[in-house]
Amino acid sequence: MVAYLARRLATLPLLLLGISAVSFALLNLAPGDPAEIVLRQRNPGQLPNPAEVAALRAELGLDAPLPVQYVRWVSQALTGDLGRSYSTERPVGAQLARRTVPTALLTAAALALALLVAVPMGILSARRRGSAVDTVARLAALVGAAAPSYALAYGLIILFAVKLSWLPALGYGSPAQVVLPAIALSLAPMAQLMRLIRASMLETLGQDYIRTARAKGLSEQTVAFRHALRNALLPAIGATGVNLGYLLSGAVIVETIFTWPGLGQLMVGAALTRDYPVVQGFVTYIAVVVLLVNLAADIALRVADPRLRFGRDEM
């Protein structure tokens, strides 16, 4: 296991370097001059002259060639310094840290909701294959997987906040305010997990050891929950890490719609103002989180399934 962890951890810096390089290149290909945008924000209604723009570009280091800018950013990031925001002039790391708690709360709520619904529905759908319950569950999973998160978010706001007035539509701070954004964010991973668990459960119920358990006279409930459930849930462990990446990316849209003060809302504002250090820091930060969570999920899957090993030949 130690050798396996060492190999996986050794690849993380290369992955992060590649992700940061691609995001840095894409940022600088986007139209718009950050220096000019910053000056417009500082002096609303005034058109900055070329001399002011050139001076600010030099101050921000934007006048250097792109490879030099990237190497400079990487060298600072290795020391934990992600730079300063062009707009607020505050450290990027401090802004990311402050916005992490709301995003972590929303992501945890969405993931918990997805698992609470997907696991029992996937099992029930598999046990009652071909029934009306199975048909409804599969149709709901198809709709949940196909519907875009922004459409679901606006639909939830119109129904539960505007029409029924059951829940607040916007804001952050109370338990009620997390319900609608968590539902909007959880529907796609919920649908994916439910279909995965259903397929895994059906495959497991067709195994020889399940037929042997039935031949011994065990009830269907005992066969399903004592013998089949553990193996059927194994694929969901690995999928949870993948879904976390989806949740973090989907939070960009959902947080903006619900005015949730998390990382996603910060990212959108930074992208609109060409605040390169904030966007670059966000991409790198999320990449680290997703890579580490996927590593943890991979390890948990191998611990839960003794058939998988940590040796060189397990890949």
C-alpha cells in the first residue's frame, strides 16, 4: 500500500503542472486587457489612456512574455503564494480560504442528498426490475441526468420560493437557504449514482454465490442486503470521487444563481473582470482537492474490496 500511495502521489505534481499550464494559456487567450478593466473599475465612467494602461500592466507584470509570467507564478505558488487579486488587491489564498466553507457546506449537503436518495432507489429499482417502480426510477434518473443545473435551479426557485413560498430563494446563513441549491446541485450525481447502483445490483444478483444463497432457502431480503449489497455498492465508492469534481464545477453556476458566497461565485466574478490570479488560483485549488479526493476514494475502494491489490499489477 505504501508503494502504491507513493506512485500515486508522485504523479500529482505533474498533473497539477499540466492543469495549471493549460488554464494559464486559456486565460491569456481570452479577449480583454485586465489592466484596462481594473482601471475602468477604479474610475467608473472614465476611459483610461494608453499610458495608464501600460503603467498598470508593468505593475502587474503583464508586460512580460507569457512563459516568464507562468514560471513566475509557479515559483510563487510553490511557496504557497497564489498572488494578489487585480481587483481587490487582496491575497488570492485568503479569498479562497474564506470562500471554501460555504462551498464545502453546499457540496457536502448535495453529496449527502444524492447518496441518501440514489442508494435506496437503485437497490429498490434493481430488486423490482421491470415493475412500475423501476420504470419511474429510471425515467427520473434520465431526466435528472439530462436536465442542466441552471434550469433545475430556476425551476426550483419558481416552484418552492415564488409559487409556494416554502423556502428562501437566495442568500446564505440559515439551514433553509441550503435546501434549494443543494437539490439543484445534487440531481445529476443522484441520477448517475442511482443508475450505477441499479446496474451493479443487477449484476451482483446474477452471481453464482447469490444463487447458492437462494438455494439454501434464504429470503430475498436476506440475499439482497446481507450478501449482495456490499459488492453492489463498491462501484459507487469510486464514482463518489468523480461526482465530487462534478459538484465543484456545478457549484459555479448554482452558487451564482442562488447568490451563495462560495468559490463558484468568486470564480464567476473573477472571470468577468479578467482577474487572472483569482481564476488561476481557483483552478489550481480545485484541481488539488479533486485529485486528493479521487485518490482517497480509490484507496477506500481497494480497502473495501479485497480482490483489488495495491501492487504494481493492479492497474
